[in-house]
Amino acid sequence: MNLVFASNNKNKIAEIQSMLPESIKILSLEDINCLEDIPETADTIEGNAILKADYVTEKYGYDCFADDTGLEVNALNGEPGVYSARYAGEQKNADDNMDKLLEALKNEENRSAQFKTVITLNLNGKQYLFTGIAKGEITLTKTGTNGFGYDPIFKPENFTETFAELPLETKNEIGHRGKAVKQLIDFLSTTK
């Protein structure tokens, strides 16, 4: 089965493809010649995942899944949330985003946070949603070189390392995206 993943983020594509059975091959937006930026104008993580999946299905006619992920920090009333990728500006720079978040939390004792991923699957004319959550806390400094985004400052519950210090297999097992993808895979394996 070929499924379009509404992304050109090579890190994300590799992370998800590594979790899928060999029978499912992911096509990127580039693979289907979707070269435009898909609008992410919803004010929720779920809404953006739905917008992206619907865009590909409606404009290109493919069964597709799309994800949107946000980091929700309790002391900041859920920010950066839906704006996680562009928290420090439209340049979507991970270091700038982390620096802005660490600055916002510098006098804050409550550093609890969660990553939330929502995957929208458009398959055979129906739509399905899968949600994965990883709870943890924001560290005081950046640590580790694995992963991407906010991984160097997010320490998942019951771990002493950040996502950026953990092996990819461990992150996939306990992480927000891994949990949502596992639900997607379980669903796809029962839907032939």
C-alpha cells in the first residue's frame, strides 16, 4: 500500500517509515509533486492535521495522512501549542524557538509540558484521527544531538535524558508521534 504523508520533513518521514511494516510505503509531498506550502491556519493541532490531509486528498486525489504536533507548556497556558514550529518567527528555527521558550520559563518553577501529535488519515473516503501524548518537563538547558525541534529541552516522564539524548527506537516507543503512529499502524493492519 502506498500512502501519501503530507510532509516534506525528511526527519519525520524517516521516523515514521522506520515504524511502518514493509507493506506500507510512504510517499512525501515532493513524490506527488505537491510543491506548495499547505496552509496551516487552524487554531488547534487537530484542525491543522485535518487541513493538511484534506488539502492533499482534495487537490491531488490521494489517500493520505497528515500530522500536526505541538508542545504545550502548562505554565504558559498551553503555549506554544499550535504555533510550536514558528514560536520565535516565520523562519521556523528550532534553536530560536527553544531559546524563546527557555527565556519565557526562566523564573518558572512549574516546567511541566506535553507533546501532542494528531494524525488525520483520509482513507477510502473516510477520515480517522489518532492522538499521541508524551508528558514530561522542559529542562533548563539544551542537551543532546538526536531528534529535532524541541527534543533537546524536553525530558519525558520517568527519564533522566531529553528526547535528543535518547535513541530513536526509545523515542518512537514513548514519544507522542510514536504513540499516534502506532495507533495508525494498528488501524491500517486491520484495514486491508
